[in-house]
Amino acid sequence: MIETNRIEILNCEKVLRSGGILLYLTDTIWGIGCDATQEKAVNKIYRIKQRNPDSSFIVLIADEDQLSDYVENVPLVAYDLIRAVDKPLTIVYPEGKNVASNVIGKDGSLAIRIVKSEFCKELIRSFGKPIVSTSANVSGESNPTTFSSISPKIISEVDHIAIQANNPFMEVKQSRIIKIEKNGMFTVLRD
């Protein structure tokens, strides 16, 4: 890993451990995030985004091995979907666990994406916990496609802006979202 990224990962970890908010480029779009296990940190994101607390957030993990840490009974179809889809994929699982209660949906579900960005993977592995990921905008406004399109209000309210060297994800795109039911049936919520 490039030394610049290693130093930045340590900076981001420090912010996450203290309950702070990051502004960072994910494998999809510019996002804000925090430790997905800290309820107070998640509440800060709701406030910054001016988002209805009835809406839940996506959490990012580094690899498939972490799924069982945050999902009760991972449906087998999830592994097939993860391996078959060629673009970033968020899966809404029926029963989340081990994250802050305000990350889990009212129906008990949890939205998880296994990141493709090497920076995000290394950050999550080093941090040892999932990270909340939501677009770096006020709810209802358009998603920022470049750093310069992020609202100064959002920038002023985060605790740290992650500077990532050599990020290969130049094209901004949202992830596909698929919801899996307990019976293994699934529905595409966003393509």
C-alpha cells in the first residue's frame, strides 16, 4: 500500500474511534460515514444530512467473511449475488446484528455493501468494524459527483476529509440495491 494511504488510514481510524464523521470517496460516490457501532456517531450523520431517523443507512464491510458478524443467517443466495454482479452491490439482509440500533431498519434489516475500493477495504480491516456510508449531501439534494460539488455545509460539519492517493474509481455511480427476504427470495430496489 502507498505510504500516503497508510498514514491517511491511521488518521481516519483515529476519527472513527473518537465517534467522529469522515468525508471520503467510497467505491461508488463521495460519502460521509462513521463507526457503524456507535449510536451517537450515527445520530450526528442524521443531523448533518437532515435525514428522517426512520431511514436507515448502508454499512460497508471489507469482505464476505465479515457478513456473518453483522447478519443473522446469511442467505446462500447472497453469496451468489455478490459473485455474479459486476458493479457495486448493496444487499439488504433480513436480520442485522452487532451494529448501532439506529443503523438497522425498523423491520430489523441491515443494508451492507462489500467495498471494492482498496482504500476503504484497508480502512475497514484496520479499524476492525463496519463503517456507515451515505451520500455526502443533505437529504433530498443531488448526490455529489465530484469533491467540488459537495456542499460547503457538509464539509464544515465533518471531522475529517480522507485524502486518498491513486483512487481508481473515477466514474461516479450508485450501487445496485437488492433486498433479500428470509425465504431467500430477492427484489431489485435500485439497478
